[in-house]
Amino acid sequence: MIRSIMFLVLITAVAGFLTISCKQDSGKDTEIDSEKTATTETGSDENKAATAPELKEAKLEAKLASIQRHRKEVIDNTLADGTFTKIDTTDDTVNAYVGDKYHDLKKRQQRFSIQNVYAYYTTENPDIKTVNVYDEQTGKQIAEMSAKGFKKIKE
């Protein structure tokens, strides 16, 4: 008898948890459904053509735009604080010049800063294949980032 009661309590708790999860998820679905409803109510054939995959793609594009804005903000901050002194682009290459602050960073932070530049510029222009990193004072190339990964260039 006690086991039956415990089992019922457990089942009720699980069902309650699933109901809460579904309600949270359905809120997201409701936004999509309300967009579909609003689109349908406008009566435009162009808007009626919006399908779930198109809405999903639009959300992904908005997310990517948000990520790109954040990457650009980080790049602007590193330019302002002297980690990078200059960033130039050509058709297929980005040349990033680093200042003294870059050399003060830990290796992991150095790599992250270069990866961020690579991610931003290759997303903006898929023709870009490489980020070359130069020391501003010596003018020598000190690192490279490409699809193959990060490579430190030995002097």
C-alpha cells in the first residue's frame, strides 16, 4: 500500500515536471505560432509562404548576426586597448598587427584573440582563408590562423 502511494507521488511529480517543461517550451512555440498567425492574417501570399524551416533559418541568421556584433565589439575593444594596433584585409587574407599588450596576454588569451578575428572576418567574407599576425614593433610575422588551426611562427 505504501509503495503504491509512493509510486503515485513519484508519477505525479514527474508529470508535473513534464507539464512545466512543456509550458516553457510551448511559450517559444507560441511565439512562432503567433508569427505564423500574424502572417496568415495579413493576407499576403508572400507572407503566407513562410514555413517552419524558413522561420528556423531566420532565427539562425539573427543569432549569427548577434554573434558577429559581439565578435566585432571584442575586436574594437582589443584595438582600443592596444592588444591589436591595426587590422588590414585583402581579398583572401587578414593582417593583424599586435602591440605590447598582446605579448602580455597568456597564450590561451592570445590564441582566443586571433581566433575571434579569424571567426569574424571569415564569416563576413568566406573568401578569407588566413589571418597573419605581425608584431607591430618588428614587423615580423609571429603567428597565423587558418582552417588548419593556429600556428605560432618561430623566429
